[in-house]
Amino acid sequence: MPGFIRLITALLHFVLLSSVICAQDITPRPVNTIMGSGPGFAVNPSVRILFDKSFMQQAVYFADQLEQQCGIGLQTMPLADTKSIGKDFRLVFDSNKVTKDEMYLLEVNDKLVTLRAKTVRGIINGMQTLLQLLPVEKTTNAIIPAIQITDYPRFAYRGMHLDVVRHFFPLSYVKKYIDYLTFHKFNTFHWHLTDDQGWRIEILSYPKLNSIGSWRDSTLIGHFKDTPARYDRTRYGGYYTREEVKEILAYAAVRGITVIPEIDIPGHSRATITAYPELSTDPKAAWGVAYTWGMYNRQNNVLAPNPATFQFLRTIFHEIADLFPSPYIHLGGDECSKLWWKKSDSAQAFMRRNGLKDEIALQTYFIEEVSKYLKEKNKKVLGWHEIMEGKLDTSTIVMNWSNDEKAIEAATKGFSVIMTPGKPYYFDHYQSKDPKDSLAIHGYNSLESVYRYEPVPNSIVKKGLADKILGGQANVWTEYMEYSTKVDYMVFPRMTAVSESLWTPLEQKDYADFIRRLKSNIIPRYSLWGSSWFKDFEKWTADK
Ligand code: ACM
């Protein structure tokens, strides 16, 4: 071969290889990766996506993702209708080789890309890995490196929460947020739908929850601790209709994401008692939907124990249970101030009639009642750790937003636990100590502290309770997130760090390598999605 042709060939080879993503760049890091030999698989417009019929919708999803990322539009076709398999993607249902629910097996050589799974979530997880092996650029000939990956999650529960009450986000953003979860191999979206500042889901049986409870007259400007407090005096609110909720549920189902709704009771109920004052301890008061933050012990936001309230709770929890396919419904249970029940003659009389010795027992009574209503619909209970005082059955899951001691207490009582501690899994906290950083509630949860947090701390292992920890979740309370761009800024890149902690075997975690992958392969995705993110994550480390 003449020298210049050899040179051009070598150059071409270099250009081709340079657009091949390195398998070591995948985040969360897979359990087991074996590099193959050979040139890898060329994705060009003649490649098809062949699918087993159980993965038809996922094949369409994958084709859409490929088109968005690389600008290549591929045809999808059932495997059963395919006479000859050429250089194609094959999405295979396989319950022999695939031994775990969310597991996938990926094999790439120059002839075929074979992705095996036995659940929707498994095949979707494998697709995220594949997408990370493809460049983020428009191309008609991307190369996927020859590789074999066996991968599955460390934890069964991997969640992200979003508060749509303090600020309300359009349906399109809820979908985008679900796409973030999907990409990061989470499996649960915790949708915080009701609180003091508004009701955000249509309820047919109690329409004033929406006509009154979904709207507030004003919103606090600036930080909650600023004096004097300032308000914008602008009506604010809205809610998702049942049709919109169904649209979200269908969207999440294609992606294997479970949506758990939270209806927060018996505290955090100011919007409810504004719509229906007869459910409050002071029915004659002129309630208003809250327009400030931090109601606990400062303003009355509790439900009164009376027949109308229990009728209300049974009806709305049944309506919610009928709408959401999730086996678990979140009933809140957090931060219920006892002040208003102490001051209420009728609440005190109710307690005496029912042999409830104090207000803690009354809170327990509420949780046990709603648990019964949910059981009538074959649903199980999930709630913040404050629910565990009651005699709930051990199918109940406790979401611990406090410290390890609370997790130990819950696990000792026989409950499964999801770890969502304020430090470091609250993404409403600052991610820097820069006074010029965008406003947040308080605290400091750096990317590094999020990455290094271990959801099964030693204290829990020592008590022999490790298997009670189902997983973890980061919470996104939106008091200081007026727009979706601010949500993006607060969650990225911390969401990526949580995803690795909940997926990757502990012994394979490595912060320096995580930062390398974040920069080389994940941040380009944030840009692809048009999402903002916090850029100073290397400066603000755990101990600064
Ligand atoms: C909570 O932060 N009140 C769950």
C-alpha cells in the first residue's frame, strides 16, 4: 500500500475510533464489563431494532432516543416476523440467562447487538447503557464498541421525589423529570402532590380541593427568614387533571418507572382545610391556602378527628388508589404539630371517647385508619418515619428522612426502610458555600457528600438489619425552585451521584473516577437535554 494511502487509512481509523465511547465511561458503573475484540457494531440507517413482543413499546422508545441523540432513525420490527437477522439490534425476553428482575445482559459484536432482560425495567436499563455507548452528536455511522455487560442494581428501591406543590411544574417537565430518572436507572418517581400551599391533583369526589385548594393568593418572595417578609400578591396554582395523571402514568410505564403519589396527612393539610373548613379543628376560621413556607408549629394545618374527616380520607384515598397502579401509596404522616389538637375541645373529646392517651396516639389513629382504607383497595402503606409509632403491619415501608437511629428503630419494628436523610439526600440544600449561589433552604450537601453517603451505614449492619434497607431516594422540595431550570440546577449533578450509590456494588464506587465519567460522558447529556446544572462541583467538596 502506498505510504499516503496507509496514512489516510490510519487517519480514518483514528477518526472512527475517536468517536467510539469508552466502555469505562458508563454511569452508574455496571457490575461486570468485558471488552471484546473487533471493530464493534456500526449503527447506520440500515440497522433495525428487532424486538420480542413484550418489548414492543420499549423498542419504539429506544428508536426515539437514538434519533434524538444521534439523529439516526431506525425501523422497529417484531423478531417473530423477521426472516433473516442481519446487522441489527435484538431485544430479547430471556428469563433463563437473566436471573434478576431489573437485570440486563448486553452483548455487542460487529454483527449484532443483543440485549436480554426479563422485565420492562431490565430492558430499559440496558438501553440506557447502550445510549451511553453512543456519541452525543448527529451521525450516520456511530460505532458501539465490542463488549459484554452483565448488570443489575444493588438496591431494589431507587427513587427521586419531586414536590409540585410549593411550585407547580408543567406536565412536559414532569415527563422530562421521568426521563432523567429513566436515564439514571432509578425505578421510582415519588410525586408529592398535596401540602399546605396547594392541592395538585384533580379529585372528583371533593371538587373544592381544586377550585379552592389548588390556588393561593400570594407567594413569599426571597428567603423564609428574611425580615420583613415580602409577598408577591399574585394568584398562583394549578393541578394535574386525571387525564394528565393518566398520561404521566402511561409515560412512566413504558420506561418501567413506578409512580408513587403522596397525599400528605394529617398535618400539611392547610389547602384541604381551606377548601373544607369542616375538616379543621376550627371550622369557623377563615383559612387560606398557605403562601409562606415552614408551617410546622406556627400555623394550624391539621385535620380534625371527626366523622366528616374520616369519610373524606376514605373517599379520596380510594380515588387515588383506583387511579395509580403502584402497590404502595404514600400517606405522608410527617411534621404533624400536636398544638392544634391540644387546643381543640372536640379533638380532646374524640381522644377520650377512643381511649387515646395523647396526641401522638391520635396521630397514630389517623395513620392506622388510612392504612385500613388503603388495604380495602389492596394497597400497602408508605410514609415518612413519623408513621412508625402505630401498629402497622410489616408490609409498611418507612421512608426515613432523619438519622440512622430512626432507621434502626423502624427496622427493629420489622418495617422495611428507604433511606432519604436530610444530610445529604435533600436537594433543596445548598451545594456550595458560595454566598452568591442561588437561594436554597439552608444546609450544605455537596456532590461529594452525596456520592460518599452509604445507605446501609455500619450502625445498621452491626445490628444485623442491613437487609431491611430497601434503598434510597433524594428529595426535591421546591420552596426555592420557582422554575424547572432551577430544579435542574439543584438536582444535577447530585442526582447522578445518587444513581451510582443505589446501583453500583459498593466496592466498585470510586469518587475520582465518577468525576471523570461525569465530565466525559454525563455532562454532555445534560446539554443534550437542554438542562442546567451546578458547575462548581469540583470546587465544593465534602469538607469545604
Ligand atoms: C419532610 O421533610 N418533612 C419529610
